[in-house]
Amino acid sequence: MEDVARSKRQPTPGDMIRSLAVILIPVLIIMAIGTRSLGDHPVTVIDYKPVLAKARAEAPYPVLAPVNLPEQWRATRVSWLKVGDPGLNGAPSGRNQWQLGFLAPNDIYVELVQGDLHTDEMVKAQTRDGLPDGESSVNDTRWQRLVTNDDRTRALVSSTSAVTTIVVGDTSYAALESYAATLRTD
């Protein structure tokens, strides 16, 4: 047995390079294919103003929307649900809820959400169970800052007796505050 163990040759640096190539080449091919497919999904820009008009006519609270955003901001999602209207999952909405999402010029998604009932659930869902992280003040409105456990998503939350408003995105508080400063009810 000792002769068999001695007769095995030691791996050379060339053997290690060949083994590494056998592993890395398929990984690099998969990464190249996966990365290329990301560009295959063009952004669909929507006109949110008709839904905004409907929300403002029907909502029991003042509905916010940005004013004078630069052209590079692209609206990509809008939704207005009255209490009882079916949501995306088909379940009836538990609140009057307004949602408006934009892609910022740096392709970061920023969303505005407003709702009037069961707002604790709404805040948890929209902020991904965000944790308190201080306060901001924008246009004389105090906003609670929330951040996710992974430090990826930040949110600003403002509540009154009539409505809870959330501005959320995977960006800095300064960027969210700049967006919040554009929000108006007219």
C-alpha cells in the first residue's frame, strides 16, 4: 500500500489552473447570459394623471402627487383603490389607497403610498418591516425615517388623523426628502 501512495504524483499549479477553468467557464457563461437578459425589459412609462384625478375626486383625504419633477423621472406605476375594491391579489382593499411609483434618473424606484385605514399594516408592508431611524423635516412636515434590516430600503412616513403617507425607495434619505418636497395636493 505504501508503494501505491508514493506512486501518485503531486498536483501541479497547471492542474489547479485547469480545475479552476473547468469551474469558472460555465459560471462566466451563465453570468453573461443572465446579465444580457436584464436589458430585455424596457421601462413602460405611464400617464398617471387620469388616475390621480379620480383618486382626488374620491379620496376622503388630500391626495399627494409630485409637482415639477424633471423630465427624467418616469412614472411606471399608479393605483387607486377604494375600500373594498379588489387589489392585485383579488382580495378587497382594507383602505382607500393611492400609490404612485417613479423611476428616478438613476433608475432607482421611488414610490409614494397613501392610505387611511389599517395603516400599521400598510407601513409594515411598504417599508419591508422598516425599523425607526430618526426623523426628517420637509416643508414643515415631520417624517419618521425607517430603514430595513439589510440597510437597503429607506422610507419616510408621515401620519395625520386622516391619512398616512409613505415615500419609499432603495436610496438615501436625502433623495427621498427631495422627492417628498415636490409633493402637493393640487
